[in-house]
Amino acid sequence: MASIRDIAKMAGVSPASVSRILNNDESFSINENTRKRVLEIANELNYTKGNKSRAPKGPDKKTTLGLITRHTDQNLKKDPYYWEIVQGIMFEAAKWRLRANTVFNMHDQKKDWTALRDYAAIAILGEVSEAFLDEVAHYNKNIILVDYYGKNDRFDCIQTDFADRTKEILDTLYSYGHRRISYIGGFSSHVDLNGQRITSEHEVRADAYRRWMKLHDLEKYAKVYMDAWGTQSGIDLTERMLAEPEDSWPTAIVAGSDPMAIGVYNALANKGLSIPDDISIVSFDDIEMARFMTPALSSTHLDANEIGQIIIDLVRTKITGTRKMPIRITCNSRLQLRGSVGKPRK
């Protein structure tokens, strides 16, 4: 079985330090990254305080959260939002002597649905079809939906406030004098029972943009450019926008994610356009790179790591049976204004 010495060796700290971290010693002062690393390693090694026998190969139904993920392990790091959520899950699970294992990827063609019975709860990271959700519930009704915007009140659900933040972004751009504002983002999607991805233009940020432009009598300027999420799509969509007559170009762009905003920066630079003198840009995610771009990218910051911690809080109430009623949680983000926003040229 994994011991404190095993964890200490892997983490590069003393066994005494590991012991104090695992016992939540509040008087123990240590670098937060080190604390996090120790807890993650303890989780990976299935360390349980006082365990005197080898940890079981399969999940312990009383202490293990099953994950149904949108990304493979290889692709997860390419999506900073979901990567931070999973890191938060692992960090918080280790603190409470819980475990979190991936059951399967929602895109897998062959899924072991019966394995869902072996977990205390199931967290689904991303949107799935109703049929998919019904199949999960057939085997395990302790479900936590993450980033799910469908109309479902049967299970716990964690959402973002991106619709409200889109409105705040647009209100801010309007106060700067912008009227010709375009949106560049990715399609919404859900995964069906067979693992197929079904896309839609009705994405939460894009829909909030459309509503806001209509309410402000700016429909004649409203333009939505959508494709797959990612930097290359940001480049391609911006180039498509700039292929239109110059007098139709926006003075400001709302990008659905920071990776897409990086693509927007690239395409505007290739065209010889200046940010924010020619076009202002605001985005979502607030990845670390955003503040080091030139100019620094204005973006909406959401603590995705903390979402992972909230998931574990919900799991704990399910394990203890202290709550029966499904709840819906909206996580608040913050708009960080930086150098990418300015007044439009007259």
C-alpha cells in the first residue's frame, strides 16, 4: 500500500511535512503548490489514513467520484477551463480522503455503463443529450452536471454566469462608444448516446450577444462568426470578417475564449490593424498568457479550479445523505479590463 514515505519521496518533501499536510494542520506553513502536489499524489496513490491493507483495484463506492469527461486525457490540457476543473476536483478530493476516477470519455464508442454503479456519484463534465443522461441515471442517480445549460431539474447542476458577463462586456464597450461590435466564438455542442457530437449556434455567450444587440437597436451591426473552438478558428473567422468591405468592419470584437482571441490578435496583426486603436477585443477565460499579450488582453476570469472543489462539496453531501434536493449553482466570474479595450476612432 502507499505510505507517507512513498508520497514524500514522490513529492520531494519530508514525511513529516506530508503527515502535517494530510492531517490539515492549519499551523503548518508551506508553499501552496507543494501542498497541492502532496494532496494530488496522495489521491493518485489511493492513500487512506489508517489503511493497513492494499487499496482495492476498483473504486470504493462510498468514497469515489466517477468522471465522465468531454476530453481525452491527452487533449484535456489543451482546454484550460476543463483542465483547471479536473485539477480542482483532484485537489479537493485528496483533502477529504476521497478519490476521483475517469469512468469513460463521453465520445467513446464503447462505454461500460454498468461501471457507473460502482461510484458514490458521477460528475458529467460537459453537455450531453437527454438520452445520454437517462442512461447514466439508470445506473447511478447521484449525478452532478457541470457546464450544462439544458432544462433539467432532476440533478445537481453547476453553471457559469457567462450570459451576464457577456452583457457586462457589451455594456462596457457601449460606454466606450462602440456600436459596431461583432462576436467570434465556437459552437455549442452536446454528445449523444452514441458518442456523436451535435453542434448548435445557440451557445450561451453568442445568444446573450444577439439579445443585447437587439435590445439596444444595434441589429444592423450584429454579426456572429462561429466555428470550432480554438486558436486556428479565431484566425480563420477573423480573416473571414476582414474579407468583407472595410466599412462593415467592427470597432470591437467579443471573443468566446482566450485561445480564440489569440487567433484574432494574429489575424489583425497580419492585416496591419492595431489593438485597440483600430479594433478593441474582450474575451473569456483569463488564461495566464492574457496579461502578457501585447496589448494585454481584457478577459473574464472564472476560477475553474474552485468549480472542481464545489463538485467535491456536492459529492460529500450525497455520500452523507444530508441533502436530497437537487440544487443549481451559478459560479460568478469577473471582467478584467486591460489594454485591449479603447475608444473607437471617430
